Amino acid sequence: MALVTDQPPAPPAPLPTAARGRKLIPYWLLLPGILWLLVFFAAPLVYQASTSVQTGSLEEGFDVTWHFATYWDALTEYYPQFLRSVAYAATATALCLALGYPLAYLIAFKAGRWRNVLMILVIAPFFTSFLIRTLAWKTILSDGGPVVSALASLHVLDVTNALGVTEGHRVLATPLAVVCGLTYNFLPFMILPLYTSLERIDARLHEAAGDLYARPLTTFRKVTFPLSMPGVVAGTLLTFIPATGDYINAELLGSTDQKMIGNVIQSQFLRVLDYPTAAALSFILMAAILAMVTVYIRKSGTEDLV
């Protein structure tokens, strides 16, 4: 008869040094990215937060006095630029979606052997500086240019004047010029995620919808568009977020009446040298965008993207 002992089981043997090293490899791979975020994101964010609650001047120096009233003062003074930035960015995003979705659909399902060529044409603007592309639009929309002349002869400017987005026979220095610049510069950011989502859709689903006597419009509404929603959400975010904080298009294509919040922040930092107000405006803009993005993602039913 075997004797039963109360001795505890022997502890597991320690892992060899090589095995422990292999377990740490993923953390070592994450280390450069974490350091990058700490140095170039977290540290500047903390510094800007500290700057936003300072008082003083450039001559006398700035001291942290926890002056949170700077946020309220900045918001009450510059809320028109905030609203204008959101309106311009939302309009440009809607135009990018209206222009980009058909093109992405064409590339994904109809382009065939021309798919790669069309994709190269989509990303070709990235090979040119953002500033140069915007300056090119300043030439395209110049007062004596063919575009303005064609719009005037077609009486399109009469409609845009009635809508308040142009003035007389001018397109430059109007809201229309700024929105056109934003739409052009950020259109590839809409097309690329849309194409990625559409390209993943199994073509047999369209065939199945046709076998069930669904019309093409019904197939698009019931099959294609719902399956492409991740691309729609990603594209709208990639377009709306940078467009809201953009200041190049408003600076080059607009006038003082079209200044966006990015222009105000740039001016406060580099011209007025009011660093606390500029930092407070930056935080307000970031918080507003974060709130709008969170609500948008939840309403669109794509919480899995975050």
C-alpha cells in the first residue's frame, strides 16, 4: 500500500535565460514607438498644458499661475473661427466623400488591369509639397484665369454669390476657394481607406444579390455601402481632423474673413507671441475634435475602430 504524503508539489523549473529573452522581445520592439510617443507627443502635450495656465509677457517671462480663465477668454473671443473651421472641414469632408466614393468604387470593381495606374494617380499629389499644391490652386482660381471666366459664362458664380460663398466675379479670397483647396488636398485621404474597404468585399455577394432579383441600387444600399462603412468612417476622420486644424488653405486662398482657428493659433504663437492663449486654443481644438469624433464613431456603429 502506497504511503500518502502531505508534501507540496515541486515548484516548476525556472525558464531558461533564452526563453525569458524571447518573451521580452515584443516589449523591446514596442520600446522605440513608446519612446517616440513620450518624447514627441506626451512631453509637448504636458508643456503646452503648462503654458496654457501661465501669465506674463515675453519681456518679463511667463509663470505658471493656474490661470484657467485663459480658456474661457480664448473661446469667447475666437469662437467664430472655431465654428468656421468646423463648417469648412465638414463641407470639404462631404465633398471628398461624394467625389472619392465613386472613384474608389471604380478602382475596386471596374478598373481591371488599370487599377494600379489609377492608384498611382490618386497618390501622385503626395509627391508634391502641400504648400506648392495650394499655391497652384491660387493660380487656377485667379481672377483672370480660365476657370473663373468659365464659371462666370455659365452663370455658376451667380448661384454661388446667392449662396454667399463667392463675391462678384471673384473666387479667390472667398469661402469657396478655401473649401476647394481643402477638398483637393485631402481627397486622397478619403479615397485610400474607401478603396481598401471596397476591395475586400467579395464579388460573389453582388452576384448573390442579383440572383435574388435585387436591383443595382438596392445591392449598393443593402450590401456594398454597409460593408464599406469602416472605410467611410476612416476616410471621413482622416479628412475632417486635419482639415479642421489646417491654416495653409485659408492663408493662401482666403482673406481675413475666412481665417480658421489654425490661422489664429499660428498668429498667436508666431506674431502676437501670446503663448498661453495659443496653447489654450490648441487644447480647446483638440478636445472639441476628440468629442466630435467619439460621438461620430458611436453613432456610425463602428466602435470596433477605436
